[in-house]
Amino acid sequence: MNIFRILGDVSHLLAMIILLVKIWRSKSCAGISGKSQILFALVFTTRYLDLFTIFISVYNTVMKVIFLVCAYITVYMIYMKFHKTFDREHDSFRLEFLLVPVTGLSFLENHSFTPLEILWTFSIYLESVAILPQLFMISKTGEAETITTHYLFFLGLYRALYLANWIWRYHTENFYDQIAVVSGVVQTIFYCDFFYLYVTKVLKGKKLSLP
Amino acid sequence: SRKVLKHDEL
């Protein structure tokens, strides 16, 4: 466990909490892509099946459970509790465009051809593209609430910190998981454009709106 | 024997 890994996990958790607090306080999930949140719930579900098969550490187990609970509460808020505020019209990304290639790729390129390992691989590939419906929604409406941009910032920061973690682990432990690293790089690239807008607009007190 | 993979990251 290194500092990048811890900070990455904290950013990830913070992102999920920011989103939940935003929805809870405003009693609204306007501007949030329910599809992205369903994908994240699917990501955690398929990745953390090893909760039942292997014990890594108390930290690992507790964090996995918290992530799963947060993801499902978020989906519940969007599709059940505050469904009237959900902007279904603009959440129009076609999920099959992500799910079909991701499923295919997880069967083709994995560490071992076993059900649990294929599901883990599926979750890694899916996570790298899960934010696209959200980014698509923002590009469609042309704007995002400031708190939504904070959520995206911490989600992107988590990915960037994981890259630093892998560089660290490569040098100190000779650890290198090609599937995770390649997907992580792809995922981080998706946030670059957003990071630019976040720094140039949101941090200067302006609302994020696209020209 | 089958390789058991341990993924220790979240």
C-alpha cells in the first residue's frame, strides 16, 4: 500500500459521497446520468465477487462493501426515490455500444479463462468507459452543475492517482497488471478534456458550460 | 494446477 493508492481510493470514495450528498441535499438527480451509475454498479458487482472467494485485507473488504453500497444507493436514488427529477431525455447514450465490445474483449483478452476472471476483466474494461454516458449527457445539455463537476474531478483524480500507484508498484514490487494499466490509461485520457475545463472554468468560479 | 489470481486493488 502506497500513498498514491490510498489517496486514489479516498478520491474515489469522496467522488461517490459528493454525488450522493448532491442528490440528497437538492432532492434531485438532474444532470446525472443514470446509465453511468448503473454501469458503475455493474462494475463493482462483477469485480468484487472475489469477496466470497478470497480474503485480502480488512481494508480491502470494507472498502469493497462501501463502494458497492454507495453505487446501489445512487442507482436507487436516481431510478426510485428521485426518479421524477431524472433527466431521462438527455441520458440517451446507447449502452449496447459499450457493453457489446467490452464483453467481447473480456473473453478475448484476460489473465485466465475462468468465470470469475472473465468477470473481473469485464469490470476493468467497463470501468474505463462507464463515465461516457455522463460526459455525453454534459456535452448534450452543454452544461453541468458545479457540484457535478467536483464529482467528476475526484473520479478522474482517482484514476490519475492509480496510474502513479502502478508506476510506484512497478519500481518497488515489480508489480505490473497489463489489463488494469492499459484500461486505466484509457480511462484517464477520457477525463483530460474535462480536467482542462475544470481548471480553466470551475476553479475560477465559473459554471461549466460548453460553447 | 490453475493459476489463482489475486487482485489486491479496488
